[in-house]
Amino acid sequence: MSLANGLEGLGLLGLFLASFLGHFTIVMKDVFFLPLLLYMSQFWNPLTLGLVGGFGGGLGQLSIYLIGRGVGKFTLNDENRTKIPGWVKKLGLLSVLLSSPLPDAPVLLLLGSAHFPVSAVLALEIVGKTILYTTVAIAGGVLYSNLAAIVPAPWDSALITLFSLWFSFIVT
């Protein structure tokens, strides 16, 4: 049994774990999560999928924030202090919400090193990921149902996996 099949068998818990582990490890961000989300979009409400994926992804992204927090502890004086870009200073915590659909690791590292409040960063990260994954689930449901009508069973999953990897590569 592969990890993907095991996560699929767990239903929403599997989706949460795929999202959490993917965002926590940074490297495997969308390898298991996006194909699973797209597949489950034919069975579940997109908002439910978005909430589960957003909550898992937001908690997983907390690891990046905490790394930034640790880096911020090593700044001994003002000249070594992390330089925060002007748009992050101007937008503050709103920068978390705006960068959530994009690769947001650099913003989370900066906010962690600047000691922004962890609860606010986590809440905005969950909201941003929920909006993103709800939108992806809606689009995925339409894509998967149309593709399943055209392409036979094993190939539809392979095409969706390739598409999600391509999309992740392009966005990153």
C-alpha cells in the first residue's frame, strides 16, 4: 500500500495529514496533497475540503514561521537585524493573507524573525490556505468530472497528478 492510497483511505483525516505534512516538510508540499484534493473534490463539498486542507496547511506552515523565529533570536544588534521589505512593513499581517496562495515561506520567515504574533500569523495563514484550497477544489471538481468522462480510470489520475505537479512548478 502506498502513502497516497493510505491517505486516500483515511478520507478527510488523510487530506489533513497530506496538507500538514506537505507544508511542514516544505519539500513535498503538493506532491500528495493536490492530487488527493482533486480526487476528493468529486465526493466532498469544496468548502469542507478547503477548510480541512487550509487548517492542515496553516499548521504545517507554522514550522517555517518558527524557523524564522529561531533565526530572529540570533540577531545580536541592530546592524545584524533582519531587513524586512517595505511592503511587508506596510501591510504587516495582511502580507500573510496576500502571500498565502503564492510560495509564502520567505514572508513567514521574515515575520517569524521579526516576532510578529504567532496566533495572528497562524489564523491568517489558515484563512488564506482555506480560500486557495476551496477554489482549487471547485476547479478540481469540474476538471476531474470532465476528465473522467473522457480518459479511462488509471490515466485520469496520472494526468491530474502530472497537471498538479506542473501547476506547482509553474506557481513556484
